[in-house]
Amino acid sequence: MHYFCDMPDGSWAEFLCREEIIDLVDLPTILCVGWVVNLGEEPVRFVALPLETLTGGLEPYAAYQEEARCLRRTGEMRFIAPSAALLSGGAREWWVTDGLPTVSPRDGLVIALFRRRTNVTGQPAARDGRPGEEMLAQSYTSSARVGRANLYTLEHI
């Protein structure tokens, strides 16, 4: 299974949670390649579980895994769910109006693909990238949160 985030902030949050990075001093040690990936036009199914199950850390994770197995057994090729690593409203969209950037908060999503793919293409969007300091405040950094591997994905270098 391959996991992707719909926004760069989601990828960084997933990475920080998976690596259990909680201190500003650790951020300069991170070097990743950020990728923008075209996942194609296959239908996608939103996971039908309560939000608390999807974002509730390790305790309800078994129900999440069972839902994924059911989707796979019924022939689904991918599913979408809220990011368990990103705080609500943490996937910031940047808008430029009259040359001034503004930020609009929204929830981040994770897209999971089943099976090996040959039709997924992408390109590196950032080399030697690292998250900004604000990402520590935008993500769940508790080791109790379930980190998922990473539309945007990161390759640790």
C-alpha cells in the first residue's frame, strides 16, 4: 500500500509524527525530497468510519485497518481519509491576492493506493527540504499518533 497527502503540510505532519520529532533543534537535521505526484483519475472512496476512529491514535487503529482490508477485498483501488497526523485546519492553503499571500486553513487528507501501480507519475518539487518551525504546532507530535508513510510525498535523503 502507498500513502500520499493532498497538501505539503500533511506530508510534513505525517513525517514528523512517524519520526517522533517534537523539538525545534531537530528540524535542521531533516533533509527530504518533496514530490508532487499524479495519481490518475480512478474513483476514490472516502473511508466510512467515525472521525474519532480515523484520527484517534493507536487505540482505534485496528478498526481503521479492518476497514482498509474490507475496501481492498471489495475491489477498491484506493481510499481517502482525514490525516491522523495533522491538526484540524492544519493543511494551510496559500492564496495570493494583489501580491499579498493569505492563508486559508483546511483539513488534510491521506490517499491510500492498493496494489502495485505503473500509472502513478511525479516529479520532485523540493530538494533538500525540511519543514518550517510552524509545522510542530500544526501536527500531532505524540508518539501515540499513528504515522503513515507519505498527492505530496517525502523521500528522506
